Amino acid sequence: MSNWTQLRKLADAGLPPLNDMFAGDATRAESMSFQVGGIFADFSKQRITTDVVQALLALAQDKNVAEKRADLFAGLPLNFTEKRAVLHPALRGSSHDKATQKLVKDMRTRTRKFAEDICTEGKYQTVVHIGIGGSDLGPRLLADGFAASGKPALDLRFANNVDGASINDALAGLNPATTLVVIVSKSFGTQETRMNGEAARDWLGKFTSDNMVAVTANKDAAVDFGLDPAQIFEFWDWVGGRFSLWSAVGLSLQLAYGPDMFDDLLAGAASMDAHFQTAPLEKNLPVMLALTDIWNNNFLGLKTRAVVPYARRLRKLSSFLQQLEMESNGKSVTTDGSASVDTNPVVWGDEGANAQHAFFQQLHQGTQITPVDFIAVLTDHENRPAHTLALLANCFAQSEALMRGKSEAEVRTELKAKGLSKSDINALAPHKTFPGNRPSTTIVLERLDAHTLGALIAAYEHKVFVQSIIWNINAFDQWGVELGKELAGTILSELQNGETAKHDSSTSALITRARNAQGGE
Ligand code: F6P
């Protein structure tokens, strides 16, 4: 019997409720949790038994996760549809290839010197970081995360969307003379970034040559844009956009928080690379994150996963993971071109405790079951110890409530004790009942510093990779974003020049409506 079939059988046979699993095994929490550096991960509230874990591990072995992991760190061209190696671990020193190591080291030296010089000169007050997708979400997550360790030396603003509000808000109230604009785009061809870059260039005017730099893997395009090679920091086509925050893409963070903090981030990620490569699969954080997600998705039929960090400074984590996971593994074709099994669940979420007051009603009592990744931080970084305790209490309570639930009998006893009539109890009890048995993983960070953040992000990167191996898909391309971009190009010409292309009647009518609103024919 294949491991897949074995897992299917285990799921179909039904599992004891989580409450019973805990009641029947006093060691469950301990045996299903482990520590990796400053990160503690507790998988015991997942609906997994020892048999399920063994079968999932056998699946990982069968799919050659260990061998493919070695291929990743050896720099093999895993992104075969684009004929590219996948070397993001090399950006944090986890690579055996001397030539790549040198490229990375030289660029680190250059960005460090640039950041130090800017700090010494004291000319700038603000950095405006322009980029979108992988050139934006990672840096934004870091900008928030780093703030737990102190104030930035420079004000850091972001412009991502092609909506004019994005660049307008970013530039509002700034002085071009004291603003450094950093344009980040791997391709340097992304519409949103180019338009925002052009707007910033116009706004900078005579200051452009001193106050604008670019980070890109397409140096020629940045030169064509009008930048001097000395204003361009490169990264390489072997770094996927959503895996690129470790490269010069993180320049704005180095400028705002200093290169040392950025080095800590890289060291944290490198420590997770080492853990991923050496830890046994059952105590391997990326592997266990991947396997429990696969269990929920492919075998328990749970098609979304919420990411809820109980840390305001990690509030961008769910958006970051949305791109990392959904752009990487939102595929339906295997490496040999055939149809795949179900791949990535929908990833979504928001910061706790705010999320409790928005969508947790559905998590507790809705008809769909949504597994949750809870992320908590033990240390008080805000000099508000009472707030920290309240935040932690909320986080732990939610995972307990989702798992434990509240039976109708318990509710009836409570309502009776409150003196409600029998008919009121009958009417109210079903509404106040919680089914429970809803799975979650809790990740606890000892502190929110650059090192731990680096390790956490790297853990999710490797999780994505492990899942792609098991689903047999290419995690490193993103062809699915192209069709919409192409059509947008055609529609933009129609909006600008009144040209007409062939569309369905809905799209044609929408284009006409927009042209009319802009005063067109
Ligand atoms: O459209 C998707 C995408 O290509 C992402 O993969 C990428 O992170 C983003 O656009 C931005 O691309 P670039 O860095 O080339 O501007």
C-alpha cells in the first residue's frame, strides 16, 4: 500500500477527538513539540496520532525529501521551467559553491558600506522603498519586525501599488533633498514599480542622480531608466522574488536599522538552514509544518489555513506567507506536466487579538474548519508587560478553545445555573455550543529579534519547498501571474488610445464605462 493510500485510510477510518487524544496520552504535548533555537513549535493540537505522524514521515521519505533538500543546497536548477537554480539559501551563507559565495559576499560588503556611509553623511531623513510582491512584502515584514528592537535611524516608507495613492502617500510631506528613493524590482519591468519609480524620479527632479538607487537583477533596464551603474545594487536570476528579502532587496532595512541587524537576520536564517538540513524529519520544523498542512489539506479536506501572529510587529506575516506559499505552490500541474493532487490551501489571516474580533466567530462555530498557525512572542518588547501577558493569554486561550470546544451539555448546565427557563435553555443551547476539535499549531518565539525573525521566515520557505516535493510541483516559477498582466497591457492601450480589442461583452462594457468616465468616447 502506498503511503498516500495509508494516509487516506487513516483519515477515512476517523480519528479520536483531540480532547480524547490529550486525555489518553499525558506526554502528547511534550512528544509533539520541540525547540529550534529561539523557536518552540507545538504540533500537539493538530489532529494527528502517532500512526498519522509515522505515515506522513514515511511519505516524506518516499518522496525523497532528504535527497531533494540536498539538491536545493547543492544549487541544482530546480526551477526547471525557467532553467534557473534556486539559491536563496546562499544569500545567508548556506551554500557550498565558492563563486556564488563570493558574489553574495561582495554585494553584502557593498550594501553595508553604502548603509554606513549614508548613516555617517546624515544627509537623508527618509527612505522610500518602491517595489511590489516579493520586492515589497518581505521588506515590509522586516520593517515592522525590526521595530521591536528599536527605532529606525531613518524614516522608512513604502510604495507598492499602481494606485496613485500609494506613491502619493509615500512621498507626502517629504523633502526631495533629504529623501532617498530605493527602487526594487528583480525584472525592472513590473508596471506598478516602473510607474511609481517614474513618479518618484519626476518628484526628485535634479536630486535624482544622488537620491535614487535601484536593486535589480536586470541592471541594463535600470541603466535605461536613467540610473548610473554606481546607483545599482544587483541580485541574481537564481533568487526568486518571494525568496529575495535576504539579498540587496533588503537594502532599505540596512539603511533604516543598520547592517548589523541585517546580519543577525541572515544568521537566524542560516541557523534554520542548518536545522532543516540536519534535524531528523520528525523534529524538523519546516518538515513538520509541511506535513501537518498536507495532512489537513489532502486528507482531512481542510482547504484554507489562517496565520494569526499575536504580535503587531508580525502583522504582515500572513500577507508575506500568502505570496510565499500561494505563488510558490498554487499550481495544478506536476513536474512532468500531468495533473497534480490538491496543492496549496488558501493562506490568510491577520494579527491577533484583532482577528478575534473579526473572523474568529467563524473559526469557532462556522461550517468550515480552518486550521490556524498561532504565533506568539514571549518577551515584552514594548515596555508593557501587562499587555504582553494579555496578548499571550488570548493566543493560548484561542487555540485551547478551538480544540476543546464546549459541549451542549456543558452549556445547558451553565444556563441552568444562571436560572434560565427550560424553554430558554432549549432555544439558546445550540447557539452557545462549540464543536471544538479544530486543529492548530502554536509557534512561540522567545523574543522578536532579527535573528529569530530570520529563522522563522526561513522555516516557512523550507516548508514550502518540502510541500512542493511531496506534491511534485515546481515551487519556484509563477506562470499564473502572466495572463492577467498581458491582458492588462492590452486593456491599458484601449483605455489610453481608444483602440479596441476583442473581448467578451462584460469586459468590453467595463472598458467602455471606464473610458466614458475619463471623458473618452
Ligand atoms: O507578478 C508576480 C511577480 O512576478 C512576483 O513573483 C514578484 O515578486 C513581483 O511580481 C515583483 O516583481 P519584480 O521584483 O520583478 O518587480
